Amino acid sequence: MITAERTLKYMKNEMTLKESHEYREERLNRFVELSRKFSEEESKSERVLIQKQINALAVRMAREDNIRRQFRKARR
């Protein structure tokens, strides 16, 4: 389950490699799930809501990766 604590731990690069991979996999699975739901949905209003969720998730994932990169650079 993705929680705020896990997200912060991921962004600060404090997770073990295995935990980090599991976290990323959960995020990607959620992305795939939303994408599949979007393609199956008939209702335009529902598709718009799902698209907003997909966009928010993509932005969050990119932001996490950027912050994580900055932490890694700062530790060097």
C-alpha cells in the first residue's frame, strides 16, 4: 500500500533496493490499471475523471523521481 511515509522514504532514498522496486512497481501497476479502466470506459465524463487521475499520478511519479535524484546528487 502506498502511504505518505513510504513516499517520503522513497524520495529520500532511504528504502532498500527491494523496497524501492516494490514501491515503483505499485505505482506503475496503478498507472496500468487506470489506463486499462480508461480504455474500457464508455462514458465521456468518467473518462475525463480517469484521465485526471492518470495525469496526477504521472506528475507525482515524475516529481518523486526528480526529488530522489536531487537527494542522490546532494549526498555525493
